[in-house]
Amino acid sequence: MRYFVTALGLAAGLAGIAAAQDGSRSGPGAPELQEGKAVYAHWCAPCHAADPGLAGTLALQNKYEGSLPAALEDRTDLQPAVISYFVRNGVAWMAPFRPTEISDAELEQLNAYLTAPLEQRGAHTQLLAQEMVRKSAAGGDQ
């Protein structure tokens, strides 16, 4: 039964990734956003990327019940002040990030990335988390 649930979760995750990565998000991002995208990939994507099995994405899916995209990279309503607040203060089980982890300059780059038009952000961030999900589903994380 455990393997069935894991396989079902993996299938749903892969379907969600495929659905989120449509043609408008397949190209390279704007060069001025690449540093912010790297900050997102390192610090945010492991919990908030376009994979419904990730803790942050799942929490936002449950909170918004589909009225807003659950993956932060798909949001167009985020404001820099809101992003900065949650990065520095955390929420629920999301820990706050200190300036020694995400510097103020990196936070500005992250804000620029997550508030840019979707077509400027380019393709979704590739995830280490996807590799971890595959290993877990294969039984390598026991």
C-alpha cells in the first residue's frame, strides 16, 4: 500500500510539472533575472516549485484551493514587500532566512525574479527535489 501511495504521489507530481511547464515558459529567462532565479532555485524551489508533492506548494494549494497558483514561480500577484516579509520572518513551518543566508542584495534579486512577467522568467527551475522524489519512489530513501 505504501508503494502505491508513493507511486500515485509521484504520478501526480509529474503530471503537475508537465501541466505547469507550458510553451510560454519553455525558453530562457531574461539575463537580468538569472541571479534571482538562482536564489529561488537554491532557497525556495525545494519547497515551493511547480511540484504538488513539495511541502510549500502543497500548503499553498490547500490554502488557496486553486484560486491562485500554488507554485511561487507561477504567481503573478506577489509584491516585493510580501516576499521580503515571508523570507525574513517565515510562516508556519517555513523558517525565516537570515541575511547571512539570503543577503539583502540577493533578496532584491529574488523579488525581481518573482515579480517579473512570466515570459521573462523563462522555464521553470529544475529541481534537486525532483531527483529526491524519484529516489524516494524507487525506495532509495529508506
